[in-house]
Amino acid sequence: MLNFDFYSPARILFGKGEEKRIGELLKPHAGKVLLHYGGGSIKRSGLYDTVTDSLKESGLPFVELGGVKPNPRLSLVQEGIALCRNEGVDLLLAVGGGSTIDSAKAIAMGVYYEGNIWEVYEQGKAIDKALPVATILTIPAAGSESSGDTVITNEERQLKYGYGSPRLRPLFSIMNPELFFTLPKDQLSNGVADMMSHVFERYFTNTTHTDLTDGLCETVLKTMMKNAPLALANPQDYDAWCELGFSGTVAHNGLVGMGRQQDWACHKMEHELSAIYDVAHGAGLAVLTPGWMQYVYKDNINMFVQFAVNVMGVEGSYREPDAIVSEGIDRVREFFRKMGLPATLSELGIGEDKLEEMAKKATGAVSGEEKPIGGLKKLHWQDVLEIYRSVK
């Protein structure tokens, strides 16, 4: 096990009706709030009225910025930064899923950053401070409600980069699983694929003596795979949504990755798909993950045998580890299929023409300064291209 420093201060307020308390919860921390959200879903559901009424009752002034899209855009972040500066906002309230929360985090650190906030994402510059962010989660998927991570898309340059800092962990996050009841089925499925990938990126490692976090990863994965079909069949299954919502938080608050080398190749490869083609992040991960598994498993076959047996329930002779692993990967594909997720790039409308460009962007080779991606197996752009082609 590797040395680690675990710090996860985000407060989680979980359960029915917690969103009604948002005004009183924010009052000690804010003088003026930016209410940040996406499209019209929070207005159609009545959540917008619940939130604004609570803010008004608490005497908290606020301004609004809607319009967040999946794969949140840099242009809206820049608009939000200007709005916060002009209005004297000192706290952001993100009401939505990972895209809204990521956008809020970008605005929060951009208010204090003197240059173009894109420089922070592109160059990995350290930040000294950021405005506090609170969230009301409406889509369990990204885990951004408890993480210090944010991902933004530069739509003009067709680039999608992530950034992380402890300063970006939310002050608190409200999670009422009842708010998930009206989610479209494709958003549920995409969210589950994203949550599972957050665990996969930490679970598949070359680090040894990680029994505790191995077990945590395996339990979170099995919990997701048990409850996702239940929520898909009955969108008002409160108990299933409780399990999924809390699993998404645990998957990405850092806990399951402590003491182990992490990978993140699949996320880097998928960011190229959504940057250029604007595909749903979870759908892209559902396509790439089995292809990545098939390409890298022989570099640590024991890890993949453990996964196939402990998570996917594969039985067989340990004298035939390749057969066990192949069956485990097939079962991952089958699970994604049952969730209505795509299995090939062509199903996402992605052809051959930009695969090499995306492979070179994912590894930095396009700029002549390649940095191989991945932890379990280092992938150069040629490796990434092979993975793309294997799932086309």
C-alpha cells in the first residue's frame, strides 16, 4: 500500500426533504448567492421554486445563471465569472448533476484567477483560493458533489480537460433520492457507467496489499450493478436510488483510491470523444471500458481474475485465467447492454476519420510532447488508437 493523505470535508445531507432547508443552511456562509443550473427540468419538477422560496425566506439575495449543458462549456463559465464579480457573489449554489457542479467549481476558482481560467485546466496551474460551492444533486453520476474535481469543455478548440484541487470540494451537498425519480432512463444508464468507471480507474492497479480498498471497490461495484436495473425498471424505487446515490458519492470522494496507484486512461480517452462529438460521458465510457480491459489485462492478469470472480461472479479453473478474464469482460459488456448503453463507437456516430487525432490528443502527442496515459499499463497514442479501433 502507498502513502496517502485522505481529506474529504464535503458535508452530505442525505434524505427526503433536505433541499427545503437550503436557505437556512447557506445563511451562515453567504452574503449573496449565484444559483447555477441547467435547463428547464428543475423548473418543471418544482425544485426551482423550492430552492428560490427557501433562499427568499432566509433573506439571502441571489442572482441566477442557467444554461449548463452536458460536457459543460467554457463560454458559460466565463459568463459566470463576470457575473459573480459584477454582482459581488460570495457563494455558488449548483442545482443539478455533475455538469452543473463542475461548471460552478470552474466559476468559483475563476472569480479569483486573474488570467483566462482555461489556463488552469490546460496547464494545471495551482489555485490559491476559490469561492465556496454548495450543491443540490439531481443526477447521481459524476460524484462531483463530494470531490475536488471539475471537467470543462473548450468548445472552440474541441478540448475537454479536468482539474482537481482540495479547494474545490463542496462546502456541503444535499442528496434527496426523490429528486432522481424523473430522470430519463438514458441519464440513469449513463450515470451508472460513469460511477462504475470512477471505481474501475482506482480498482485496477499494480499496487499490492490493498485488501481493504479492493473490498470497498468490489462492494460499491456490486451495489451499483444490483440496484441500477431496479431503478431502471421502477424509477420511483426510493431504496434503489438511495443505494445508487450514495455509491456515486463513495466512488469519487477519494476513499476507494487511497493507498493505490490509479489509472484514469479510460477517462482521458473518453474526454476526446465528448470534446469533439459531444457524446454523453457515461455512454463513451461504456464503449471504451471493455475495450481497454481487453487490451491491458495481460499486464496484470491476477487483478482481472480477482475482478471477474469477486465482482462479476465468474466460475472456472484458475489454471485458465484468460478464460476467466474474458468471461468477466463479456459480462461487463452484457451489463452495459442491459442498461441500454452502446457497445461501439459507430453507435455513438463516431467513424474512423478522427480516431488518430483523438489518440494523439489524449496522450499529448499532437503537440509533440507525448505523456503516456494510464497507471496499470502506460498507453502511447498508438495504443489508444488500437483501443479506439477495437470498439469501432
